[in-house]
Amino acid sequence: MKHEHIAKIASEAASRIAAEKAAAVAIEVYEKQKNKGLRQRIDRRLRNTKLLLNNYRVLVDHVQYAVYDIEQANVESAIGILDMMESYDGVESMTIESIKRSTARTAIIVSHITEMLQLYKVMCDKSNNPEDIRRYRVIKSLYIDETPMSIEQLSEAENVVKRTIYRDRDTAIERLAALFFGIDGMERRGN
């Protein structure tokens, strides 16, 4: 009888320990999936920011030379259109083509990007940090100016190594993603 009671207590203890371990593993798996989803979303926003910057001049030209009357279009919000980009999983050309199909949407996006680039410039200027000011010049020279400069040309013009230009570009794109997409564009390190 005593052995049965001890066996029952041991069995209950083993079941409790197994349940606790299973719960801990389940929580860990859940957290990993949640973090993976967040990382993928942030990566997608960074990729879309790069894509928008790479195509900025094309989008500006599209709006400028479009035959379609923008005033006739149903107006959508820039954030709504940028969120629409979320649904395109990694098909970059599809993302840009879907925006280009609608002149009104493109105009809204161009306006939003232009405003956020201007805000980024003001932020960089106000920081009085030479690196921030250079980062804006890098973005402007690579993506905004009518005649873009190459990384090599920028490296020479800024009197820094090419790696610094790449680092400046990447840092600026992370900050621009936050401006373009709001809180969802924040980089994973939280800067």
C-alpha cells in the first residue's frame, strides 16, 4: 500500500514536471515564431524602403508625365498604400508595378516619400552630427538627385572609404523605413 502511494506521488510529480517542461517549450516556440514574424515584417519594410528609393526618380517621372487626371481618382492614404505593399511577399517587381498601375496611388506615395525625405533632411541638419548630415547627402546623391552618383564617386566626394558610404546608406535606409512606414518600419535593434 505504501509503495502504491509513493508510486502515485512520483507519477503525479513526473506528470507535473513534464507538463511544466512542455509548457516552457510551447512558450519558447511561440516566442520564436512571433520574433521570426516580426523580423520578416521589418525585413520586408526595409526591402520596400530600398525599392521605393531605388525607383524614386521613375515614380516622380511617372506622376509628372502621367496622362491620367489624378484629381479624378479616389484618394487613399499613403500609409494604406504602403501597407498594401506588405501583401507582396518578396516579389519586388510586382510591388513596384502594382504602384505604377495607379497614377493616383503613385502620386500619393511620391508625395509621402518626398515629405519624409525632407523631414529626414531636417532631422539630420538639426542633429549637428556630421555623420547624419553625410548620410542625408548619401541618400540624396544615390536616389534623389537627377544624376545619381556611384558609391565610388560618393566615397571620393565625401573623402571616406566605400564601406562608410555603404554603412551610411544602410543606416539612413533604416531610419527612412521608420519615417516611411511609422512604427512598423522601426529597425529590429530599436534605434
